[in-house]
Amino acid sequence: MNIDPKSEKSLELKIFIFLTVFLAPILSAILVSVLGFSIWFSQILTGPPGVG
């Protein structure tokens, strides 16, 4: 499977743009949402920090 260098560079650029513009922000938003939800849910079960 030989791909000419010009089409290979074009494919690499498309993959890079997809990763940086779409995938990284979506994954980071999901990560922050999951972390926030887990903190919120743990405070429902145990109460806010410092209460004791």
C-alpha cells in the first residue's frame, strides 16, 4: 500500500485538525464533567468538606 507523499501529508493534516479541534476539547469537557459530577455526588453522600 503505497501512498504518495502529498496525499499522506494531506491525511496527516486532516487527522491533526480533527484531534486538536474536535477530539481534545470534547474529551477534556467530558473529563471535567465526570470529575465535577463525582465531587458533587460524593458531597451528597458525605456532606461538604469541613463538616464534622
